[in-house]
Amino acid sequence: MTDAVRAALEITAGTEGIFLDPTYTGRAMAALLAGSFPRGDRLVFVHTGGLPGLFGHPEL
């Protein structure tokens, strides 16, 4: 897990109450937060699952 993914997990959980797994959705959110898209664009983040992935990371 990278620092960017950990930050994305913490930010998303703290601001939106959404828990992301660090394998797929956490990485995707980290890319969004890193500014991978032009500022002002409207984006939709579709969270389709990943809850089982959290059980492999008890430190989260």
C-alpha cells in the first residue's frame, strides 16, 4: 500500500463515510485525488464492491 492509497482511504472514509479496499477502489480514488483529470471536470466514482478486500488488511 502506498502513502497515496492510504491517504485516499482516510480522506474518503473521513469525508464521505465510504470504506474503500486498498487493492482496487483505493488506488482508483488515489488517482482521482492526485488530480488525474482537469480541474473542474465532473466525475462519478462507481464503487462496486471491495468489502472482502478490507479483511486482508486488519491494520486499516
